[in-house]
Amino acid sequence: MPISGLPPYDDNNIFARILRGEIPSNKLFENEWALAFHDINPQAPVHVLIIPKGKYCSFADFSAQASEAEIVGFTRAVVVVARDLGLEAPGYRILANQGEHGGQEVPHFHVHLFGGRPLGRMVPRE
Ligand code: AMP
């Protein structure tokens, strides 16, 4: 069950379809816990999405429902992907959008990994 206040997981969201192999992705990394692929509309020289294999709508859902093994496995996968991309020394940014104000478009929890240049302000001025 999703946590209260959130819609149920949508099995037809685009990342669910990527996980099932119904839609191609430009894959970088995959293990038991996570899949990483290039964002289709990159906002930085490196823009990768890392998603858990499990069905979680959002960060809140993942933190509440995932097992400790899933949380550890996923978190470590994010760091491995960043390291494999050579981002450890220059640095990078990870970001997870949640809900309407967060700008979340795809209702399968994902972390954006940005790098390849200085990334500027954390949140743009409106
Ligand atoms: P968010 O707004 O945090 O939900 O981010 C969703 C991200 O998914 C956006 O950056 C999109 O460019 C990206 N995206 C949507 N469809 C695809 C796809 N088929 N392959 C790769 N990235 C995608």
C-alpha cells in the first residue's frame, strides 16, 4: 500500500515500462536494486536518472515502504554511478523531485544525477 495522501503506484508509468523493457533506455548501470540511464532531455552535460527496481511512487513512498536492503542497495548504486562517470572528484548534484511543487513528472521514484560543469544555484530565482 502507498503511504496515505499519495495515489497508488501506476504500473504504466514510463519508468515502469523501461524497467519491463517495453521502452528502450540509454542504460548505464543495472544491479539487483537499481537501474541508471541517461535522461532523455538533459539539463547538464551529465544528467542521469537512477531508479529503484521496486514499485515506489516517490521518495516518501520509497523511504516508508522499501526494505532496508533496498534503501541501502539503491543509495549505494547512486554513488557507484557517479563514481563510474568520473564525477566524484569534480563533484555532482543529486536531486529528487516530489509532488507538484517539487516538479515530479514521472510517478516512479528517481534520483537525478547532474554533473560535468559547475551547477550554479541550487534552486533558481523566480
Ligand atoms: P521528474 O520531473 O523529476 O519526474 O523527472 C522526470 C525526468 O524523466 C525528466 O527529466 C524527463 O526528461 C525524464 N524522462 C522522461 N521520459 C524519459 C525516457 N523515456 N527516458 C529517459 N528520461 C526520460
